[in-house]
Amino acid sequence: MKNVFVTLTVMAMLMFSSNAVMAQEAQAATEDNQTTEQVAQEAAAPVVEAQEVAPAEEEGGMVALHKTLKTKFIEGGAGFMAATLLCLVFGLALCIERIIYLSLSKTNTKALLENVEKALKNGGIEAALDVCRNTRGPVASIFYQGLSRYNEGVDVVEKTVASYGGVQMGLLEKNLSWISLFISIAPSLGFLGTIIGMIAAFDKIQQVGDISATVVAGGIKVALLTTLLGLVIAIILQLFYNYILSLIEGLVNEMEDSSISLLDLVVEYDAAQKK
């Protein structure tokens, strides 16, 4: 009986010690997990702060830039700066209008010539006129005007194509003179502001009776700001102007090349009709 009691006592002590060890291990694991989560949170915190700070810094930079531009605009003289800025607004509006018009004026001249040739062979002049009527662009308009005079002879067709080509070219170059005007006016207004700013500086010098950097700085700042804005606007508009000219040159080349091809088709058709 005594041995059984001792055995049970030893077994109870072993079970208690094993439970205690398991509890300690579980507690240690829990503490390790908590430590790991704290480290992860501390590591993620700077990232979150950086993500929160970055947009704030970016927004602050945009606000600072806006305030700087607004301040310089007022310092340059609201009247001259606004007038110069209007040149940019109107000039860009005309440039965008020309770019859209010229982009819509582009025609697949190769496909148009093939369709006109098929129409002449299958349906004659009326079928070719329908093809030109249903096609958008200056090339199709030239074709239509030329083919509509076929009954008056091939020579009349050639003269009509040449004359109406000049008309279409004038339409392509519409409003370019106004864009060129704004390119010239923008720096001119800037230089005018420069002259007025210098006059104001000399007036202050005359009133004070002494040349001082503080007195002269205000007038010179106005002069430099207005000139800077005028030159920047002129450069921007000049870039758009040259791009528009390149588009017009491409369309004119297509018009001339396709007109020659049309005349060849008309001559072939006329010869076939006379046989």
C-alpha cells in the first residue's frame, strides 16, 4: 500500500511539473508573439507616417508654388500680366482649334483613289462623285469639284482641281495670322511693362533724390517679370504654331500628289469612253 501511495505521489509530481513546463512554454511563446507584433507595428509606423507625410508635403509644395506664382503675378503688375496672359489663352484656343481641324482633315488618299478608280470603272462619274461626297477631308472635296466638271473636258477638270486646291489650302491656313499676332503681341506687352517699370524706378529715384537699391529694385522687378511672362508665352505659342505648319505641309503634299493621280484616272477614263 505504501509503495502504491509513493508511486501515485511521484506520478502526480511528474504531471504537475510537465504542466508547469508547458504553461511556461506557452507563456514564453505568447510573449514572443507580442514582442514580434510590437516590432512589426513599430517598423510599419514610419512607413505609415511617411505615406501620410508624403502627400502632405506634395500638397504643401503645390500650395507654395501657387502662392509664389500669385505673388509674382501681382508684383509684375496685374494689368500687364493679365493682358499678356490673355494672349496665351486666346492663342492656345486657336491652336487647339487648328490642330483638331487638321487632324479631322486627314484622309487615307490611297484608299480614296482606289475607291474612285473602282467607281469610275463600274459606275462612271456619278459613282465616283458619290464616293467623294461620302468621304471627309479636303482631298475628297478637290476630287468632287474636279469630277463634277468632267463634262466640260479634261482641261477644265485640271484647272478646277488646281483652283480648288488653293481654296482648300486657304481653309487649312485659317486663323494662323491670329496665332502669329499673339506670338508677336505677348513679348511686346512684356517689353512695354519693362519700359513702364523702368520709368517708375526712375520716378522714385527722382523723388528720393538718391540712387538706392531698395528704390530701384521694385521697378526693375516689374520689368523683369512682365518680360519673362511675355517671352514664355511667345515660346509656347511658337511651338504650337510650328507644329500646325508641319501638319499643313503634310496635307498640302497629299493634296498635290493625289490630284495628279486623279487627273491620270480621269485621262484613262476619258480615253476608255472615246474608244
